[in-house]
Amino acid sequence: MEQPTVLFVCVKNGGKSQMAAALARQHYGDAMHVLSAGTSPGQGLNAESVAALDEVGASTAGESPKLVDPKVVAGADLVVIIGPEAQLDTGSTPVQRWVTDEPSTRGIDGMERMRLVRDDIAARVRSLSTDFGLRG
């Protein structure tokens, strides 16, 4: 597989799926085609998520929440659904569901929460290298 296409999906496409996409773009560069979308897109990106990504140099420039397109799902090599809330029929496209750490259940909020979420997602993004035989 030359350049796998990975679609990251969450409900609003304003936080975790955008975070995963930005981290994957940063980590894999041109070796992976990365997209993100939401099952019920919000109005904008989560500011704390963007700030946490900025801290590690992962860009969300030009990104905005967008609705899942069934054609994109069908053309993807993998769909990663982030969180337990998003529901999506992926047909025959392989799917992984990542239920990420949620620090707020332990009373951790704000930027500290977002950094922990970012680091959890970053580790999962790096693990995709074994799925596709990429250097990671």
C-alpha cells in the first residue's frame, strides 16, 4: 500500500478527530492521506484542542468541522471512530474505535485535560504505523 487513506471521525469534528488528523499529518507527512469528519459537525474547532496541538507543532490551519461523506468512507483504507458516542456505518471499510482517556472523569479539566487527551491520541496515531507498514 503506497499511501493509505485514514479518516478520523467523532461527533462534532471539532476536537478529538481534528486532533488525531493533525497529529497523523505531523507524524506521517506524505506517507498517509489523512482526513477527518463528524457525524454531527459543530460550528468550529475546540480552542483548547487547537492550543494543545500548537504546543507540539501540529497544525489545524485551514481545518473546519465537516460532515462525514459516505464516498470518503468507502474510499478510505481505515476509518477510526473516536469516542463511544459517534455511530457510523462503514460498510466494508475497516474500522477501529478508539475510546480515549477522559481525564475529566478524574476531575482534570482545562489545558491539563487536553494535553492528556492529545498524548493518548498521539500514541494511538503512532501505532497506526504497524497497520500500514509505515515508519513511525
